[in-house]
Amino acid sequence: MNTLKSILDTYLADGAVGASLAYVRGDAEPVALAAGLSDRATGAPVSTSQLFKIGSCTKTFVAAALVKLGELGRIDLGEPVSRWFPDLPGAEAISVRQLINHRNGLPEFEYYIPMDPSRVWKPSELVDIAFNNEKPKAPNGPAVYNNTGYVLAGMLIEAVTGAPLGAYVRSAVLEPLGLKDTWSPATEPFPAERMVQGYYHRPPPAAGASTDLASGGEMWRMDGVLPYSDELQDSSNCFPYSGAYGCGDMVSTPSDMVRFMRGLFSGKVLSAPFFAEMFDKRAIVSFPGTRMRETGAGMFQSSYGGRAFYGHQGSIPGYVTVMQYDPASGLGVAMTSNVGSGNRLSFQASGLHDVVDKAIVAILD
């Protein structure tokens, strides 16, 4: 524990604000620790029970909920999504499973959504943003990271179940695992008072700097919301939960996240044939600024601590999260941070990956 505390302290000294980390092995209870500040204005420290926005780690929960509908016989994962979205261009060629495996060819909305903290978005409006800004491609091609598919997956879940997305994720995934510190704020009430504040680094771009994401271009449209500044800025409310919905709205603790991954891999959420829908038939990917190397459905293979781990990472303005599980060692590890950046290559966006490396080596040593 002292080694892990030292690793987190170094991360803070390098420029982070706060961090929370948990790990679990076998059937033991998670070991959790936190460091740094949850609120710079008040000086309040981070506690292990506080909530962080987990961004795209939401996708693993939503994918499991969608596949659960397949296991229950309520949907056919191979069926075209035109049954639910008859007006969606190309829907007859996109299967349900392709909504969550990044091989649907759908256009992307995340880079074009206006940052309006006061706006409540409808999921269909997010899909419209995607089609208004990009052209779709043929499905079943190379894997291309896609948020729009997860918005449609959430809409499909709601259409099939008649329940809000968060309510179904809760009944299908969270409650069976006894997870009491995870919520979907876009579609259900949650304890906002337990949230840490998020902080964003948006330095002025260098003259002539590339706007390409792979070269450090800014991921989100922050003009009019946060000015350029070398200082960290509070971005807690920049990206409304409704603008993330089924691709990134969830909040959680690292302890709940490692319990979730352990439950997923131990068959407590899905039977083996349906867990295989998420885990097997992975496609090679290359996403700049990430550790992700192969994609299943809601789950990536990534390299941490010199091992193949499976799970997800997530970022949303002011927050970065890693959630991973290694079936070989039975180790689950999750880390959240309340600092972030639209530049994927920056310390604020990617620095915690090295921390997770070091933590895994220390835990398994």
C-alpha cells in the first residue's frame, strides 16, 4: 500500500489534481486508496467513496446490458438495426452487435457537439449531429472508434425494455453484482454532492500547430466555454451528461469498477456464449494516444504492466479513467483522475496510464 501511495503522490507532483485507485484479486474485497484534491477551491481531499465521471468506460456497462438482452432472447444480436431505426441511413446493413464493436461505419458526433453546459440533449439529436457532419462508411470494415453506435445501442435498449437506459443497466448489470456506487446521470437521479470537481488543461496552441487528433489537436469544441490558458480550469459541468448518454455518461468509483470487471469475467453477468460476444472475435485497432490494440464489443485488449489486460479507458473534459482486468492473474484494477485535456498526447490526458503500469507491477510483485 505504501508503494501505491508513493506512485499516486508522484503523479500528483507531476501535475495531476486528485486520483482514486482500486484493485481486486480473486474473491477478496477491493483494496482502495485516494490522493490529492477533489476540489481545488476548498482544498477538500479525494476520498475513495467519491464519484468520478468515467467517460467511455460507460461503454463496457452498456455493451453488457445490450448483450444481456440477447441472452434473454429479447433481441437477436445479428439482426439488422433497421427494425428499430427504419429511417437511419444504411441501417439494414448494420447488425445489433456492430453498434458496440466499432465496425458499424457510422459517422461520429463527439468532435462536433457544441459545448453547452445548460443544454439537455435528446439521443436522436446526437445521431443527427453525426450524420450532419460526416458521411457513413460501409459496415464490417476496419475498426474505427465510434460513439454514435453506443448512442443507438442505448436507444435500442430503451425501445426494447420500455425503461430508461440507466434503469435497465441497473437491473441487468449493477444490481446482480451488488454495485451501489455507479449511476447513469443522463437517465436517472444520482448523488451529485459526491462528485469530485474536474479540471481541464487548454493551453494556447502553438502557431501552425496541427489540428489532427493524432498530432495533439483538440478533441472537443471548447470555444465559448473555456478560454485558452496555461492554468487548469474547472470543467466539471462543461459536457452535460445528456451529451454523453450511452457512450459516456456514467459516474462510479474504482472499487465498483473492479467489482464489475471481476463479475463480468467470472460469469456473473453473462453466460459464457454471450460473454464471448464481448470478448472474442477482436479486431486490430490503432487509436492515437491510447493503449487499445484490439477491440471486442465494449472491451479492448490493452497492454499494462507488460501484460495483456482487457477493459476500457475513458475521458471527458476534466476526467480520465482506466478500468482493466487480467484473466491470467485474476487482477482487476481501476484508476480515476480529475484532470484532463482535449489533447490526447498531453500529460493531463495520458499521464495516468504510466501510473497504472507502475501500480500493476507493484501489486503483482
